[in-house]
Amino acid sequence: MTKEITYLIYMWDKIANCFEFKLILALFAGMLGYLFDPTQYLALLALFLLILGDFIFGIFAAKTTGMTITSAKFYRTPIKIAVYFSLIAICHISEYTLPVMIGFLDETMTGFLAATELLSILEKAGIMGYAIPRKLLNQLEKYKTDC
């Protein structure tokens, strides 16, 4: 066990002192600052947590109904994260070309995607046998179709 810890510390030291690693990390951080609105970081974190919540509720709902869980279904979550955050980034970049809509497109997209995930979580909770307010589901469904 001590040998593995020593090796991990050694590897971390090599990575942390690597110029290329620091350069890539700095470029990535710069891209994130450009691709996403800095005032929306909490909303983006909330969306990410909703996606993870949907994933977890999906597993429990599948177990409740006896549905088999395949690796293809697991693979959909990382693809969903990539697609959702790409859509938000595209909306944010589009705001630079549409000065009239600054602060509108990416917030609307984030809200729509968050409502979609919340609706999915509530539906899966209903499948698991928990009482879900029908009025709330109807409002979320209405919001989703109106956008």
C-alpha cells in the first residue's frame, strides 16, 4: 500500500511540475471563461448535478421495474453532458454576435435543460412509486413545450 502511495505522489509531482500540463490547463481554463458566462457558473453546476441526479434516479427506476441496465444506457449520460454544455456554449458565443440578446440565449437554454432534467427526475421518482404533484409535472411539461 505504501509503495502505491509513494508512486502516486511521485507521479503527481511529475505532472504538477510539467510545463506542458500547466499550459494545457491554462488554455482549458481560458476556453471555459470564453465559452461560458462567468455569472452562470452556479446554474451550470446545478444543471450538472441535475444530470447526475437523473442518472441515479434512472438506475433506481430501472431496478424498481426490473429493467436491465446496459452499458449503452450508461454511455448516454456523458454524451448528454457534452451535448447540453455544447448547446449552452454555442448560445453564449452567439450572444457576442447578437448584441440585442446579450444575457438571454444561454440563460434560456440553461433553464430549458434544467427543467427537462427536473421533469425526468420527477417522472422516474413516480415510476419508483413516490407521489409526485401532478400540477408541478404539468407546469414543467408546459414550460418545456413553450420554449
